[in-house]
Amino acid sequence: GGGAEPLLVATDVVVALTGLECSLTLRRGARLALSGETGAGKTQLLKTLARLAPSASGSLAPAWRAVGRQRRLTLARLAALEDVPAPAWRAAVAFVPQDRATLPGSPREHFEAVQGYAAQRERQPIGFDAVVAAAARWRLPSSKLDEAWATLSGGEAQRAGLAIALALSPEVLLLDEPTSACDAETAALVEADLKKFPGAMLVVTHDAAQAARLCHARLALERVN
């Protein structure tokens, strides 16, 4: 809703790779679907909002209170920060890619590595049990979480990555085709959990039915030649 707390504010952000310009505010509880033809720049927009790819201009305003909760900082200390360091931003704003994770080791090892980052150590500790529980709800055996990413199927890797992202409790989820490699029944199980996510969510999906089920509004990108 319009009165809900803003968690991410993009103002005249221009995606460096594509030239796409975007202004949006993601508020707590909002679930926005992002659609568009291949090449419209959806994935690059998500990466830019997550500060994994550069913007050519514009501003990504930190949601001060949200980042403060993540980092357990007082508002006075937040006011002294000129910018939120990128790792702290990514702890609050999580991007989950569609492509298979090109990560070393297993999902469990990845989770443990992320927990070792300074931006995560400043937060309340999170147990791996939360990842195992989500995986179980989505029909992913816990044994898969100890297998190498490269040996997992596309659907298994998608669910493992999403389970880790949810367990880390970001304020904003940026999801790129989160169930594209899942069958319909598994996708429905994942969607049921995503609907319970308390933060804000921006979801790239080519599935109009999924957008209608999962999201409150839809944004369409068009290529401009």
C-alpha cells in the first residue's frame, strides 16, 4: 500500500548496460511482477537494483530503517553514513538469478560462506535449518544441499538458491524467473512461501498466470530501438 514503509527507492536510475531508465519505490508487503520480451533488460535491471551491476546515473536510495535493522545500527549512526556499503546493501536487497549458480562447493558451503561475511555477521545469526525446512517444503531432499552446485538439476539449483535467500531474511527480494525450471506442482509450493515473505518483492516472470497469482501489480518493459 501507499502508506507502507519504503524499502528500496530508485530515482531516474539508468542501467549502464542497456540504457533502461527506471524510477520505482518498493514498499513493505508489495509484490511486483516484471515482464517483457527477451532482451528488454529485465535481468540487468534487477542486478542494478541489487548493486551487482553499475548504473550510469540516478540514485538508489537506501531504505535507512531497513538497512539499520539489518545491521543493528542506530538512526544516528545511519545518518552519519554517506552511503550504504555494497555488501550491506546486498544483505538487505537480495538478487536470486535464474541461471544455475556458478559457485564452488555446495549450497550448504555457500550459506556458511555468506554467513561469514561482515555484513551478515552484524545481523542476528541464522541457522541452516531454515534452508533445510524450505527445501523440504519444495520437495528438495536435504541431501541435495550437500552436493556440488554443478551436479544439481536446474530446478534443484533454483530451489536451493531461493531457500538460502529466504533464510537470510532480506528486506527486498529480486527474483529472476524463480520457478522457470520447476514443474507446476513445485512452483505452486514455492509461490505459497513467497506470498508469506514480509518484505518487498520484484519478480521477473514470463508467466502471466504466475504474475496474477503471486503479485499485486505488473510492470511491462518494452524494447525501444
